Amino acid sequence: MDEDPAAYLILKLRADIHQLGFAIRQLQRAGLDDAAAQLLLARKRAMLESAALGPIVVRAKSEQPPERLQNQKSPALPRDF
């Protein structure tokens, strides 16, 4: 059975988030530091949001299109750098 890789990734991230939430609750009950687990949980949530939304290309207003960037020379670095 062929499954969509994006759907599998979303399911895996949801399971990871559930497990991290459980681990954080256990750490809090034991009175231990849960900062590392909280950071990992935030990262997994961001990954889930990104996977659910799909690829999004964001470009700043000041950023030029790629074809213009190729025609410009990059500034030279100083010799002592």
C-alpha cells in the first residue's frame, strides 16, 4: 500500500507531539526541568504546521527576483578578511 509521504510525516509529527506532551507532564510532576522538552515540542509543532501548510515561498519586498541577482557582482571581501 503506497501512502502519501506528507501524510505519513504529519501522522508521525502528531505522535511525537503527543509523546512529548506526556513526557513534559511527567517531568513537571517530578519537579524536574522541562525546558529542553518544551523547546523540542515547539519545534515539532512548527514542523507539523509547516508540513500541513505545504511549501510556502516568502520573499521580502526589498528582495530582487533571482534573474536580477545573477547579473549583479558580489562585493569583494577585504584582503585582511
